[in-house]
Amino acid sequence: MTATVDDVFAALASPVRRELLRLLLDGERTVNDLAAHFDMARPSVSEHLRVLRETGLVAETRHGRERRYRLEPGPLMGLADWLHPYERFWRRKLADLRTVLDEEDGS
């Protein structure tokens, strides 16, 4: 199953899941290492990781009884593609604002 932009937004709606992704920026981590950063039971963290895994935002590998997670950037790239037109919109608005401020400064 390929995640849609809506799926990715839904996964990122949780601050816990966003923090999990931030922690994974530095590389692969075990579920126990990730769970140590939260004030919740490990099964709750595992449930958040399951959502991220199902959306394709993280990948899981097993080493014996240990589960390791790593960030998968693909769905985030899809989100960036979706956001790109809005970025262009705001860049134009900020450029217009800069022009107005420069004109007022020169008056």
C-alpha cells in the first residue's frame, strides 16, 4: 500500500510521531531507545511506530528479538511536492511585503 498525502498528514498529526521521526534523523534506533524518550508505556510507543511504519515513514528491521527503526524519507518527499505551490505563494507574498516596506523606507 502506498501512503497518500492525507495518510502522511494524519500520521504527522501526532506530536509523539513527529518526535519519533525527529529522533530517527540521527539514524537507526531500537524501540527501547525510542521509548526511553517518552513518558508512556513501550506498547504505546510501538503503536505510534506501527502507524509510521504503515505510512511508510519508518522501516523496521529485526535483529533477534530486537526491533530497529529507521526514517524513510519517501513519503515526506511526497508531502514536500504537495506543499511546493504554497511555498511559492508565500515567497511571492513576502517579496511583495519587502517591496512595500522598502518603498516606505525610501519615502
